[in-house]
Amino acid sequence: MEWSIQEIARQAGTTSRTLRHYGDLGLLAPSRIGSNGYRYYDQDALVRLQRILLLRELGLSLPAIKDVLEGQRDTAVALRAHLLLLEQEQARIGRQIASVRTTLHKTQEGMELMAAEVFDGFDHTAHEQEVTERWGRDAYEEGDRWWRSLGEGEKKAFQDEHEAIARDWGRAREAGLAADGPEAQELARRHCAWLSSAKEPSRSYVIGLGEMYVADPRFGRNYDRHGDGTAAFVRDALTVYARHRLSD
């Protein structure tokens, strides 16, 4: 079974000129050239073209692709590696779809958002640098591994628990409770228990997190939307709890 250059170009979504260029570079030789000068490609050539297109989508240059193909003589091994990359990309895109769906739903319903769910499946570079600078590289890697290990139901339960705690913080502040009082300290205990889902929090971590709730509006709005001053109330209560209940 073989196909003409026009048929292959049409099926692959490329052009005959591109395929000829691949041939000139030694990337994709035709299986034969007819008496009419037309190029024809057999099944092995199709598989090679598929590998070329996959590597192009990964951003590799044509010279780099040639080096890869020349270094991978076992087609089955190479295809399994490509398949793994595609499955990883499929999973990432799936998380992006779920993330956008969650953002749309919550903004329409007036619900609060969490950074972890908004950016799941997207480039974490900016957050990676920020977390690393604040709490160290290990903290970022552990948190990222933990979040990715959760199923969709577990992620939703984690987010729902935070929403419930944030609402209760707002009610406590509105009621005029003292940050060092028993009710607020019980909320602080719940908050730290929620944080410990990923890793047992230290005193310095919780105090620093409380400061961030006030200093960084991206996180502060999760609490201040339940009443102005709630983020500061959370910070004060967490600071008291951490100093008396937690250790470094």
C-alpha cells in the first residue's frame, strides 16, 4: 500500500512542498519515485512522517528532529515515548478545561475562587518562583505533587472546606469576636487542619501565610469578600494560634 505525495499532504494537513522539503533535508525520503516523477510513500514513510509532525508540535527544529530520528532506530520504542507525551498533554488540557469550567461556574454564582483551581493545568512558573522564594523549593514541589495526586472529588472537597471556613471567618469578624478568643481560635484550628491536608504547617508558615492574606489582594479577597477587615482578622487569629499551638 502506498500513497501519492498529494494524498499524504492532504491527509496530514500539510503541503506537497513541505514534504519535498523534508525529503531534501533527509528527513522523509519517498519509498519510490514514479516514472512520471511523482513521489510515493509507503506505510513506513507514513509512520516516520507522524513522528516528524509530533516532534514539530513539541517545538523541535528540523535539524533537531533529524538527530532524534537518526538516534531512535526502534520505531515502537519511539512511538511509545510519543504516546506518553501525548497522554500527558491530554491530561494537562483536561485539567485546563476543568479549571475554566470551574472559574466560569464560580464567577457566575458569585463564589470565591482559589488560585490552585484557577491555574490548574496552566503554566505554574510564576507561582513556582513566588512559593519558592517565600517557603523554599521543597515546599513548592511537595505542594505541587500533593495537589496533582488528588482526584477531582478530593480537590472539590478541599475547596469546599476552605469556602466554609472563609464564610465562618466573616461571620466571626462581623460578630465582633476577639481574635484571641475561644471561637476565633477554634476557627484557627480548623484553618490549620485544612492546611495540614497537604503538609503539617509550621508556626512560621502559618504566620507568614496570615501576613500574605493581608498583603496580597489575590488571597485577601477570599476573606474580605465576606466583609472588609476579615483578612486582617484571620491573620491576627492565626498568629495567636500559631504562636501558642504550633512549632517550627
